[in-house]
Amino acid sequence: MQAYKTYARVDSSGRLSLENLPFAEGALVEVLVVDPHRSAPEREESWRRLMRQVQELPQVKALSDADIADEIDAYRETR
């Protein structure tokens, strides 16, 4: 997954415009809008909700402890 982080301001009409993105025309991208000024408890609860959603994905249920250990080892080898 390619990720790109940028900052933008919402205009007076409540709209947000992003320009010069490093993705091909017509590419489907996922958009996550985050308020960087949320309180720590709000951010923690948001993170917990996201983790619950991720843990419910069908592909997660197919992961074994061995798969996870292999992924960690592969990551550590590249550092």
C-alpha cells in the first residue's frame, strides 16, 4: 500500500481540496480525515474502534501465530 500524507484546510463551505497527489488519474484511494486537535482520550477511543474493525476483517481470522512471527522476522531483517 502506498501512503501519502499532506495537510489541507477546510474552506468556509466545508469543502476540502487536494491537489498534486502522487496517484494516477482514476486511481481509487482511501481517504482518512483526522482532526489533529482531538484530546488524547478521543484519539485512544478512535484507535480502539479502528483496531476492533481491523480484527473483524475475514483475512485477519486466517492469520496464525506463525504467520505473525514470520512477518516480524522479515521486518527485522530489513532494518
